[in-house]
Amino acid sequence: MQSKCKANAKCKVQNEKYHLRCLECGKTIPDRYTNTCPEGHDSLLRTAYERKRIRKISGKGMFNYIDWLPVEEALSINASPITYKSEDFGKELGLKNLYISFSGYWQEKSVFMKTCTFKEIEAPPTFLRAKERASGKILVVASAGNTSRAFAEVASMTGMPVVAIVPKSCIHRMWTTTENHDCIFLISVDGDYSDAIAISKEIVKIEALGLIEEGGARNVARRDGMGVVELEAAFFMKVLPDYYFQAVGSGTGAIAAWETFIRLIEDGRFGRAMPKIVISQNLPFAPMFSAWQDGRAEIIADKDMRNAEEAIKKMYADVLSTRNPPYSVKGGVYDMLGSSNGRIYGITNEECRIAEKLFESEEGIDLDPAASVVCASLIKAVDEGFVKKDAKILLNITGGGYKRLREDYKMYEIEERMELNPCSSVQLPLDEIERGVKEFESTELLASRRVVNV
């Protein structure tokens, strides 16, 4: 009887739309909002989809690719990246086949991400995965601003609640294009991104609250959501690129690209060669660049993150500051670079400014600072001769269009409900946090909107 039950359970896993697989032990894992290997391996989990040939349906935005998203439902939101062949910027660099993936707000190109970054394609599948796999618990999201803003925007549009935690210095990035902030519990932290993450982990431990940690790089919904960039590009280009460029903080988006390329190669219709994945970090805070230059699979804080706090303050794109990136983990950035014969560039602030000005003048759209970093890395790669002038290049512009958005929408600042100081000698006021979040959870309006309209 026991073996029969095990067999039935195995069949159930196999009959689902997807399952998870640990890259260390190869174990097949049913998804219960599972973000780590049950056997304790330090490895990313990866989704294995039953459908091996991706379909592109129409009229559902990013959910046109729902076959390769770890959700059953789709949200009615108009968020999806676009791909186009660059003429002016490509010509300026002498590149014949430069393709640009743009995530942001650009009406002329029919791309309408109202938070102006590709974080907006991470949030919807993450919300839905939590709804479907975690009994409707409330997500807790920590970020340097862009990710939390994307989750807040989706929350304001759908009524799905979120607890967002950001550094006090990044609170200016917390706005939405709607006035409804009833579903957003915003906490500011007198510290940096790492402090925000640490506090999020403590808050989730409060047993009386129905909270669940979003999961960061380990969350397959976030990675597969970002993979829509590469799927959209594949259907536009009809072939995989020779080179893929992206600026990174944690590297999660580049890992997502790698995983999507693996699936597309298995699909068989877009080519068999893995693109060279080229990532870039903004100096002076570039721990993965430092470790990779030394040929190390591990980041050493004393070598790669000296004077981290001061270095982060000097960055042009401080949203790319992550002290604990998934670099060494199985299936992480180090493995991705080795598997794709990739490269990391370290980009100065001045190089960012020059690249940003050039891109905007040639393409006609303003950039998020992180996107300026990747443009600078492409310029450097061309100057060094790393890329061939006739190669097919996919440049991932992960954010832009703020100027256009301000012309069409008013931005509503989100008021913080609590401010915390993790550096204080006084312990975190967990009782106060519990009372505040409980009040947030129990509001009549919030309770009535917990069932999302999909």
C-alpha cells in the first residue's frame, strides 16, 4: 500500500504543468512555494515544464508565455517587454545586428510598464505563485526600491497585498501610478539593501502573522517572469543571439536569461548554440566582477566588498548594489558565466553617463541608471573587439521611459507605515511590527480584496 501511494504521488507530480528540480541532487520536487532543496543543498531550484516547445498566445501581455511560467492563471495587466532591431545606436557602434529588448514605458513602441523597469514582469507571476501555492499568505519583499515599487504597482492594480521593505535612502523610488495604497504596507530601514533583507527575514518569522518571504533569486516565479524578455526576443529575432548583454546587481535576471536560453535550445526552433552572456556591474561596488577577475568561485568580503557602505553611496546605479548575490550557489552566476563562455565588465560612473547620453540621443528614450551600465559595457566590448561587428547581439535595456511616464501619469508617493533602525542598540520592536501588520491584514477593505480578479 505504501509503495502504491508513493507511485501515485510520483504520477501526480509528473502530470502537473511543471515540477521543480534541484540542480545539485537532481531531485524532483512538487512546488509548494518551495524555494530551497528539501535535502538542504545549496542550489537553485529550476522549473522543468511539461511543454518543451513554447507557444506564444496573444492578448495576455507577459502571460502570452504562460506555458513557461509557474502559474495556472493570468493577470489582466498590460506589462510585457518588446524587442526591436536598433538602427541608430547600432549604427553608431558599427553593429549590423543589434537587437534591443526594452522594458519600461515607451508608448511609441507599445510598451507600458508603469514602473519603468523589468521588475514589473517579476511581480505578477510571483504574486500568483504565492496565491496558488502558499494558501494566500502575504508576500514580504525587500529591495533597493525598483523591485518593491513593481510589487507595489501590481498590488495597487490587483488588490493583492504586499509588505515592502526598502532602505530609507531609497524611499523616493516608492510610488505608483494609482492612488490605491491600501494593499501596501511600506517599511523603511535606516540602512542599506542588505539590512532591508535581514529585517524581512525577521518579520516573516513572527508566527502570528500570515506572511511569506518572497524568496529573491531562489524564487522560480521571479526568474521565469524575467525570462519573458528572452522569449519575446526569440520570437522576434527567430534565432538566439550570439551575445546577450545585461547589467546586474544580484545577477538574477542574467541567470533567468541563461535558464530560458537552455529551454529555447531544447525547443530546437531557435538554434543550438548558447549565447555568450555578458554582464556588467557598476564600480566602485562590483563584488562579482572582482571575484571573477581573480578567477574565484566565491566572493570574499575583505577583497571584493571593501568599504561597502561608502562604495555603494558612490555608485551611479545603486539599485545594482547587492552584498549577497547568488554567485557561488549551484546554478548561480559563476556557473552561468562558465557555461556560456561569458564575461563581466566593471563600469565607471563616467562611462555610464557617456553611454546614457549616447543611447538617449540615438534611440530617443531615457534610461534607468542600471540600463546605462549595460550600454556602457556594450560600448566597451565593441572597443575591445570582444564582439564581432556582424554578430547578433541582444541588449537588455532593463528600465527606462521615466520622462515619458511623467507626461502621461501622475506619480503617487507611498507613505511609509513604519521606520526601523537595524543598527540601533535596541532590538527590533517585533511587538509593534506585529500589531501594525495585524491591523493591516485585518482591514475590511484589504480582506475584501484578497481574492484577485484574474
